[in-house]
Amino acid sequence: MPDAPGKLAYEKHGDTTYVKYEYDRIYDLEKKFTYPKRTTIGKCSKEKRDIFRPNQNYLTCFPTAELPISDYRNTRSRCLRIGTFIMMRKIIKDYKLEEILGMYFNDRDYEEKSVTSVTISLKICLILWTYFNKS
């Protein structure tokens, strides 16, 4: 939790508690009321209230804060990971990259052959993406 006394508010929606950071206040002279300006900086942990998962606004509000290293791949959808793998295998198969690279690499050089085929596949993806996303 950031050290910002009086600047944090907790807002509950259903069973999720959001941490909001108050960065400004606007005073309305007619109504004689102060409106806080807040942004959501993360979600509270369900197990412990003093721990929360920060979002992209957290580093905007606290640029000097150090975030603990987390394994991003664990939070990504497995569908996204397998989709990329399937696409890469299809490109490698359709363009016969393993056969072509087999002429230049030995069986012992399997790692180099794999890295090269993936690199070529990525370049093909970039070319196709550029082609289909012309303005």
C-alpha cells in the first residue's frame, strides 16, 4: 500500500474492493461543497486488506514506487499463449521453414534452427499485419 495518508479511499463493488487515490479537490462555491477527484489505482486482495494489485494508474500517481516482480505469464490467458503457438506452427509448416533450414543446419543445431524459424515466422506475421492494416 502506498504511503499517502488521507489520499486513499476504498470503494466496494460487489465482492471487489477498489483502491482509489485522491489527487485533487474542487470546491463548488454555489453548493459550498468539495468534490474529490479520484482515480482507481488497483484492487484490494480478498485475503488481506492492506495488500492490493496495482493497475496502470498506480505508476502514474506514484512514479517512484517500486513494484514487486510478478510473473506476467501466469496472469495471461492460456488461450492467448496457445493461439500464438498454433499460428507460429502453421506458418512454419505452410512455408516449409524446417525443411528449408534443414539444408543449412545439422540435426545437432536444433536450437539455432528453431530460433531461426520462429524469427522468420515473426517477420512473416509483421509483413502480413502491415499488408492487411494499410490505411
